[in-house]
Amino acid sequence: MAIRASPKRRVLPWSTVPIAAIFPVVWAFYALVRANMIIAPATGDPWWYPYPFLDPHQVPGGYLGVSGYIIGIAVAIIGVAALVVWVGRRRGSTPQVLHDSI
């Protein structure tokens, strides 16, 4: 009942969709730059990547293959963000009717 009686929420603008992908893409770039400065504790390799899909030594195509993974993940994040904004805008645009069941 409290949710239905609450004031109307603000809908997210569509401009928030690309913003959702900024942090993951910047983090991936940071991880790629930092990886060559760390020695892998388990193997002793002169590089360490936090995930196998970021390791150009394991991904077919090297850095091009890694960039494909990063682009794919960014597209997925943007898709989920667009879905969240769409659902929020759709729910925010329909009037809520209060029914008392007393």
C-alpha cells in the first residue's frame, strides 16, 4: 500500500543510458594498462589480468579480440540500461489508481 500511495517518481532521462557504460569501459582500460605492471602470483608471468577475457595472451586475436569482448560487454550494459530506463519511463507514465480494500 505504501508504494501505491507514494508520490510519483521521477523518470530517468534517456541520456543516462550511455553513462551506465562509462565506468566498466574505463575500468577495463585501466586493467589493461595496469596488467603489464604486475607479476602474476600463481604463474610468475610478467603480466596479470583479472579476467581471462582481458588477457591478450589467451584471447584469439590479442588486443583486437579483447577489444571485441569489451565492446560486447559495453553493448550488453547499454542494452540493460536502456531496458531499465524504458521500463521506468513506462511505469512512470501510467497513472496509479489507488484502491482501498477496506
